[in-house]
Amino acid sequence: MIRNGQDIVSGSEISAQVCIIGSGPAGVTAAWHLQKAGIQVVLIEGSRYVGSGDDQREASWPDKTLLYEGEAVGVFANSEPDFLIQPYSGQSSNAWERERILGGTSTHWGGQSRPLSAITFEDRPGYPGWPISQTDLDPYYKQAVDFCRLYANEFGPEYWAGVLQAEVPALEGFDIEMYQFIGPDDRNFAIRTFPDGTTLANCGVDVILNASLQRIEHTGGHVQRLRVASMGMDLAQPPTKATEFFIKADIVVLACGAVANAHQLLLSNAGNEHDQVGRYFGCHPLSSGGVVSILRDYLKPAQSRLMNGKTPAGKWYAPGTDLYVEGRFVPDSATLRREDIGACWFWAGGGQCYFEMAPNPASRITLSDRKDKVFGLPQVHIDWQLSDLDQRTYEVTASLFKASVAKLGGQAWTQQWPDVKAQMTVNGHHIGTTRMSSAPEDGVVDANLKVHSIDNLYVAGSSVFRTPGISNPTFTIIALSIRLADHLRRTLGQ
Ligand SMILES: Cc1cc2nc3c(=O)[nH]c(=O)nc-3n(C[C@H](O)[C@H](O)[C@H](O)COP(=O)(O)OP(=O)(O)OC[C@H]3O[C@@H](n4cnc5c(N)ncnc54)[C@H](O)[C@@H]3O)c2cc1C
């Protein structure tokens, strides 16, 4: 059921066992798994727009501007000053970073999926260990494979070389990490069909569209209720506040994306006893220009086919689907430990490369002095800061890549750091800001994703990551949300 917040009488109170805020992959995955366990779930989504196609995203941009506008400074000032509200461009190559729409950013993500590597969870200088390990997540990654309808719970090159009748290259100091791309029909969490044949609209979750969280009202370490507001539904007009109502739930899950999760906690003065909320904003920085060029080839045709996900007959798609696979070169664990650097991935054929930004407390979200024009709430101020560790990660991995390519008879060219930095964008993967920690002084949520100081408030999404790792984040967001649903089911005794 999808209803509209504008139809809910001002001042009224809705009750639920669990209230989830946000309809991106984090919120929808948790909601579907909880309702499957017989738990009564209300999911609220701030957007006024029912559809989630390209035309709806374009139409929703004025709302997004008014609600998400704020100040983006630091590295953003150079190359991505409109990070918070990037306009819809109609071109898939242009990464518009955040959405205020049913389905969240899953309405246009790439579907590129694999688990985080074991080393991501390890404690290394500059890259603090997580309170959970890859082994803790393994059963949930397996469930995420089924939930996302991936081809197999296999991400290693040997398995895929078999499927593609290809060959595994040996690039000294580098592993090959295979990515499965979720099929287009399963990518948009607002409209995809779940494994049991239901969708978000009819799976039993009470979805309230046009319901923007205003404040998490909490006292004595417990969320008492949520204050929620709707906007007028004349879509030709800029939105204005229409109604305001309350939701009282046994458990609340914040799933608004890494920027808005921190923003909402700061607005509600929740979980910030140790000044940790909003800190460690990170990502997989990406230079908008070409970074790596392959000047002389270094792979045999059968090896290139593995990296490009091709059989001898051409591009491979899982039978009857649009799901495909590709490979990336990533420094192996021994190299990362020896060099004390973050991870980085390279396309075999050159182009751009992603790297793992080191957690940095100065890279952070705070509240701006300016207020939004719809609800009058303080806007986001985000300061993206890179550190010397990031420069080192890029320079060391680029130099290792060139040397290893040369050993195979090839030649690679890589751009210098100042040029890379000058064109840096966040690249859609927003990480940190409410990170997981064993001790409350060192993060915002515990290993179960519960806010340390509040007994019934949880956070879902990549804001809880302690380090970015190098795998694209959403598959881990989904695995963590399945794990969270499992934990909440037990907490509620169901
Ligand atoms: C161009 C692009 C390509 C990408 N490709 C990939 C990829 O290939 N692989 C990958 O792993 N990841 C990719 N990503 C990242 C991926 O889209 C995100 O990791 C994922 O969408 C995050 O899910 P989420 O549910 O945490 O947040 P979101 O998807 O951001 O959803 C948050 C939801 O919360 C709602 N919301 C916000 N504030 C409020 C409020 N106050 N009240 C109510 N609702 C609110 C929003 O409207 C939104 O619906 C890509 C991102 C971009 C931009």
C-alpha cells in the first residue's frame, strides 16, 4: 500500500512496530525482510513523486533543490560545487549524486555488485578495523545474492574464467575482483519485483509517500516518536508544508543515505554525545577526466575477455537476463599491508580509477546557519577533505600498476596527483558519517547498527561503514540491511 502524507490529519499519531525512514536499497531491503517475518512496518519517504522514471526524476529536481540545498566546500569547491543537489542531466554518464524520490538513488545506480574484501574489515594504520568481520556478513551476502537475483554467489576470477571460457591474467601484486551487475529490472527498489513476486507497493509494508522526517523526538535514551511533515500536492508549484503528524514505533531505522542520515541525527541532537555524527565523510574519489591510459597492451585476448566479461562469442549475459559481469585489478592484501595504503581499482583497458579514501575526521557534515525554504530546518554544510594518505594511495597504486603492466610487456601512463585531485568527484558512493564502532567515543552505531546512546534507534546504509573498502557499496548496504532485519526480528521476539 502506498499512501500520501498529505492525507494524514495534522496532529494524528500512527503506530507501528518498526518505522523506516527512506526508500532506497537500505530502507526497502530492511522493510521487505521485516514484513516477511510478520512485523508491522511503516516506511516513510520524503518525495512527493509517485513515479521513479527519468521524467519523474527530472520533475522532482526543484523539490530536491529546495530540500537538499546546502553548502558543499573543501574538495567540492573545485570540481563538484553542486554535489548536494546535482541537477538531472538525462545522461547516464553524468553522476547526479543524490535523489529525493521513491526508490532513492537506486532509481539510477549502475547495479555493480560484489562483497567487501576481508582486508576491508581489518585494523591497519590509517584504516581502522570494523567491529564485525567479513565472516559475520557472509551468510547475509549469500542472501543478498538471492534477493538481488545475481547469477551465483561467486566473485572470484577462476569461477568466472570457467563461465566465460576465458583465462585469468597474473598481474604482479594485484588481485582480480569480479563484479556482477544486477539486471536493470531489479535495480530500482521502488518498482522491482521481490523474490516472492511482490513489489514495494503491495508487499505489506505501509508506505507513506510525501512524508519528510522533521525530528526524532527522544528522551532518556529512547525515541518517543517521530515528527513528520507533508507538502502540498500541486506539483506545478514549489512545495510548501501541508500537514504535520507523528509516528510512534517500537523501533526506528534511519535509512536516508549517508548525507541525510547524519543531517537528521544532527537536526535531532541524537547520538552525538561524542561529536562523532557527521565525521569521516568518505567515498571512492573519481577523477572526471581520464587517469590511466594503456599505451601498449599487456593482456592476451582470453585474459582481456575475462576482464570485459566476454565469452569467445561476445558479451556474456546470464541466461534469460540482462545481468553481466566484469573484472577489475585491485592491489592484493599483501601489497596493501606492506605499503600501508588504501585499495584502488583499475579497469584493464585504462580510463578512470577509483580509490579507497582514508577515514578523516575533518571530512565532515555539520549544520549550516541557512535554513531550507520548505520546512525551515537548518541545511547541510559538508566539507570534503582528502589527506596525505589519499595522495599516497593513488601514487603508490598507480606506480605499482605501471610497473606490473610493464613486466607483462605492456605500457601504462597515469596522471599526476595534482591533476587527478583538481578534477575529483565523489562518485555516488557516500560513506561514513555515522560509523560503526565498539566504543561510543569512536563512532555512532554499534555492531548491530544501533545508535550507541539510544535503545531503539538504528541506522542503515553506507553511513555506518568504518572504511570504504574498494567494492561498490550497495551490495554491502543490502547485506547489512538483511542482517539488521534479522537482528530486529529477534529483538522484537518474532
Ligand atoms: C550515478 C550513480 C551510480 C551508482 N552506481 C552504483 C553501482 O554501480 N554500485 C553500487 O554499489 N552503488 C552505486 N551507486 C551508489 C548507490 O546508488 C547508493 O549506494 C545507494 O542508493 C544508497 O542507498 P540508500 O538506501 O542508503 O540511500 P538512497 O538510495 O540515497 O535513499 C535514501 C532515501 O531517503 C529519502 N530521504 C532523505 N531524507 C529524507 C527525509 N528527511 N524524510 C524522508 N525520506 C528522506 C530520499 O528521498 C531517498 O529515497 C551509484 C550512485 C550514483 C549516484
